[in-house]
Amino acid sequence: MSDTDSFIEEVSEEVRRDRLYGAFRRYGWIAVAGVFVIVGGAAWNEYNKSQDRAAAEKLGDDMLAALEAEAPADRAEALAALSAATPAAQAVVILQRASELQAAGDTVAAAAALEGLAVNGEVAPIYRQMAAFKSVLLQGTQTPAADRSATLEGLVQSGGPLRLLAEEQLALIAVETGDTDAALTRLERIAADAEASAGLRRRASQLIVALGGDRTGA
């Protein structure tokens, strides 16, 4: 390489370096700001997580304290005074309170609490489904069979984890209303469902036999 070529190369390199430094002086603040945003975002995320953990731990402690009361009615009253930070946490409190109200013999209040949770669109579907299912069980024959069936059909159609238990209850309602054929159809469906637990299939098979159905090939 000649002296001229070497000189040109050095000048070109110097020009590139000057442009790089100039660009950094001009736009470097963007990179610095980006670092602050990333670091700040991570710190805020950790803060939120710690706050959520603290709130969950406090709610757990408060629930344990409420459940130390001797009488179910007192436990239900203590649970009613609790305030949860998230809809999911509040759903857990309501489900437990409904159980205590039921234990206290106040099935009307328990069903009302569950029905309120069942229609709360802010909570996850599983909590609403659990509340709806327990509410139907609590209402029993005091609520018309058609109304109970409508709620249970919704659970079956949702395809959620309570689907088969709702199907079983629909079979029992069919027995209650004297529709043996409908009951047998539902029970056969349960007994043949691969997702049904062994206990649920056994109950279905026993009821099929009790209703005069045939399970000899099962």
C-alpha cells in the first residue's frame, strides 16, 4: 500500500470515528434512557410481585384467624369482613364463607353468596362454575328442577372440570322428575367417558342397575 493510500485510509477511519462519536453524542441518550426503562421496569415488576405476595400472605393469615372461631356462624361473619386485593382471592373467601354458612344451617345465605359469585364476570370461569355448582346442590328441591337443570346444562356445555359432576346431577334430577330414560342416557354417557373418575363411573353404574339398566357388558 502506498503512502497516499495509507493516508486516505487513516483519514477515512478518522471520519468514521468522528461520525460514530457524533451519533453517540446526538442519540446516546436514547440508549441510556432505554437502559433506565429496562432496569426501572424490572424493579417495578419485582415490587409488584412482592406486594402481591405480601397481600396474599396477609389474606391467608386473616382467613386462618377467622376460621379459628368456634361457631360456623362466627367464622362466616369474620370472613365477610375480609377484603381481598384481587377478584380471585375474593372468590376464595366467598367460597369458604358459603361453606361456613352452610355448616351454620343458613343455606339461603350460602346460596345467595354463591349465586353472586357465579355471575361475577371479574373472576375466572372456574370460580364461577364452582359457585354455580355448589349453589345448585344447596338449593336442592326447594328450587324448581327446570331452573337447576338450566344451570347444570350450562356447566356441561362449558366443557370445564365440573362437566361430568353436573351431568351426574342432571341424571339425579331426571330421576327426581320421573324421566328414567333421560337419567339412563346421562348415566351411560358418564360411565363411558374416559375423563370420568373411577368413583364417578362406579356411582353411575350402580345407579344404572338400580334404575333397571343393563351394565353386564361394562
